[in-house]
Amino acid sequence: MPNDTPSNLPPVLRPQSPPTHALSDLASRFASDVRGDVSGINLTGISLATADLRPGDVFVAVKGVNRHGAEFASDAVARGAVAIITDAAGADAAGAAGVPVLLVEDPRAALGALSAWVYSTGRDDALPTLLATTGTNGKTSVSHLLEGILGQLGAVTGLSSTAERHIAGEIIVSRLTTPEAYEMHALLALMRERGVEAVAVEVSAQALSRRRVDGIVFDVAGFTNLTHDHLDDYSDMREYFEAKLPLFRADRSRRAVVCVDAATGAEVVARSEVPTVTVGTPAIASDPDAAAAADWVVDIVEERQDGTQFTLTCRDGRALTTTVPVIGRHMAANAALAIVMILEGGYAWDLIVDRLDGRRIDAYLPGRTQRVSGESGPAVYVDFGHSPDAFEKTLAAVRRVTPGKVVMLFGADGDRDATKRHDMGRTAVEGSDILIVTDHHPRHEDPDSIRATLIDGARRARPDADIREFSPPERAIIEAIALVGDGDAILWAGPGHQDYRDIRGVRTPYSARELSRRALAEAGWPVPDPVWPVPYPDDETPVSDPLRPRY
């Protein structure tokens, strides 16, 4: 892979004192053939991208769509690579770089095992407890809830999610939902170095398909749901579903906790190759009776604008009542999944009860139905949901805690699954009183065309609905605020925690949370102080601005 990491992305995180290995040991373990003398050479890291490479690394050159990574071997050596790992097709090009070349049949397939070995201390017991969550919606929320609850239990925690990476209290903005294998293993090594005891990892279907979590065996794997999304990467929902199942094999996880609120949960249970526990929330399940028969059952106690209280009960009679600090029955289901995953990960039930029963879960969920407005005036929620199912659940949650009208504001990703856009428009208009369609990440698509498709889906569902269109989103939120008063609510779905918009491949600084606060303040409504890093939506803002996320 060439030097293709944009300069405005955070760097790969690595341990400060990585293990040192002899290149000859790596060759004997993994290489089918070696070209050059490997004796006396040590390595301390591994990289798939020259932009991430550091002195002492081995560079893994894989065949790309258009070019072979071996063509960049000389660049890698100039950056300090001590050897090249590649396949037979890249051997000659790599050999011209002047360092040893180690041949493996499929470098991409071997990357996880290679990375695990490079960053290993040789002790399996040195690894933190690893908790993985997959699913279409909710996996980021579950990951942050896992971290929050583990912190309440007294654990030193780590997190790898769509939104952020956390290492023993330090926060770094994420690059991918799940890092590449070499990044993931380096991150775990850094966490281990800093004394992290338990790590919550968000695992996407793409991460499994593209082997980003190879070489890792999770202590517990969690499953939330499967809904319409990512059909730009998978041919149909069946292929998408099958892409998630490897996480529940014995070579990937030791135990599993599965939400059975959707029918796909039951199939995950049936096909899981590891001991599996189920969680159900009858109030939102497609089959309430099946959810009520789960090993752990969630009963909703109260829904308020500042959180959702629920009781979690086991078949054996164990129970606790706690509050998740965001609105929505689906968020209670996410919190319950996190609690049971922690229990299955080896934490004592008595400790969990002591820290949670009758209390609020102390977790921050960036951009997940996040209220950015004050205690009085209209409620404004910014959410990351970008699928029809997410819209339906979140709008229903907002409706239940809103005495007045509900305004929905959203756009859609360009260059992503376009097959869901009509359904996004439909669910958005069905769950709101006023619908405002705007732009999100147009990428290389025409934003006018994206908006037209969303509006068409909404009009087909409700021809008489109040549907409005504003571009850009900076104007759309101002128009939305003008439509609401005390007791009303706005749900701005899509941008969530993100601090940029992708416009023709350029990441433009942008924050829906800050734009909402500014629009509220300009309309005379009170706004609280932000609790998140504020990336200003002004192009002239310098990158060194102290309020921007620290990379």
C-alpha cells in the first residue's frame, strides 16, 4: 500500500517500548522463502502503509486494486524499513529496495498473525480482557457503555470505536471503525504497556471480511442486530450477515452474548460455535415472546429526556435496576448487552450490582442521541444513526419524551449504500411532524441528487407531509430552530460525533453539535457548555486551535 494516509488523520498508535524480535525468527516462523541475509537484523514494528512506517519496521507489501505494494518498497526502506514481506508477484520489485525480502503466499491473510507476533511479549496472560461488539446499529454505543461500566467497576480501560480510541483515560479520534490488523495489535500493545485491564472493541463486518481483527481471540463477543446497511460492500443482506458470523467462531472468541430482539439474533445463537448467552427486550423486540424467553430480560421502567431506567433480570432471579444516560428503549437494550458481556468476561455480579443498582451508568456516548440544548427551550439531539432502523428507533424514543412536535433533520452519505435512501426518507417522515432534508457527506456524488432521492422516498410514504429542503446544513439547522419552541424537539441524524464533512474527498471542519448550539444561542435559547472537543466549522480555523481534537 502506498503512502496513502491523509495528513489530517491521527497517526497509528504504538507502544513506546515495543518488543524487539530477530528478523531471522520471523522468517523461520512465517516465510516460505527468504531473499537476502536476515542474520543480525532486529525489528520492532510492522506496517502495511508507508505513511505509517517507522524505523525498525517490516513493510508488508500486498497487491492492491491497481498497483502492487511492492512498488513502494524503496519508499519504505527510505523511511526505515528493515525488510519487506510480500508474495511471489511482488518479490522482484521488492528485491530492488536492497533489504531482505520474505515471501509468504498471502501477505494480507498473514498480516494478523504477523502483527500479533511482532507486538507479542510472549505471554498470553499479559493481554487485557477483550470485549468485541458487532452488529449494524448500537455497536458504538455498547462499546462506550462497556467502557463506562468497567470504569465504574474500577478497571483501567481501553476503547476502540467508530468515534474514538481511549487508552487509560487518554482520548484520540478514530481513523476507521476497526483499525487495520497491524494498527489493532499495536494499539493493544500500547494499552497493555499503559496498564489497561479491559478493552471494548467495535468490530464491523468489513473488519472481519478484510481481516482487520485476525490474530485476536476476544474473551466475549456481543451482537446487537442486523438491519439494512452496507450493501455497497455486500451483495445482499445474507452476505452481510454471513460476514459477521466469523466473530462467533472458537478461533475468534471464547464466549458470546447475543441480543435476540431481532430475528437475526436467534440465527447468530444457532450458529455460534462458543458458549452463548441471550438478552431480550420485549418492549422493542420483533417477537416479544422470544425476547421474554431470553437468559436475561430487559424491562423498561421509565423514559425521560435525561435517560432511560430499566431492570435487567436473569432466569435465575438475579436482577438490578439502573439508568442509561440517553433516551431510548434501544439504548436500554444496548446497556443490558454491555452489562451481561462484562459479567461473561469474568467480573463479579455482586460488584456489578454494587456499582450499578439504583444508580446511573457513568458513560459518555459521543453523538448518540446526544442532547446539545439547555434545560429549557426546544430539545435538540444530534445522533450518528444513518440507517432506516436507526431512524425508526431514535425517532420513536424522541417522540416518547417530547410533549410537542418533532422535527427530523438529516442527509445521506454519498458513495455509500444508495439502496437504503428511499427507506431513510420513509422512516424519517413517518416518525416526524416536520422533515428537513439537507446534506451530509456528499463525497463525490451530486448532493442535489442525494437529497432528491431522500425526498422522493419521503413523499411516496406521506404525500401530504411537511417536507422541506435546505442546503447546506449550516442553513438547515438555523431553519429547523426557527420552527420549534419550548416543548418541541429536533433530531439531527447522521453527523453525530464527527468533526468533518467529506466534500469531494476533502475533509472540511464541521460539527453538527456546535452548529446546533450556535443556532440555539442566536435564536435566544440557553445552551450548556460543551463537554466535547469543538472542531469549528470555519475553514480558516487553524489546526493548532486548542479546542480541536488532540491527535
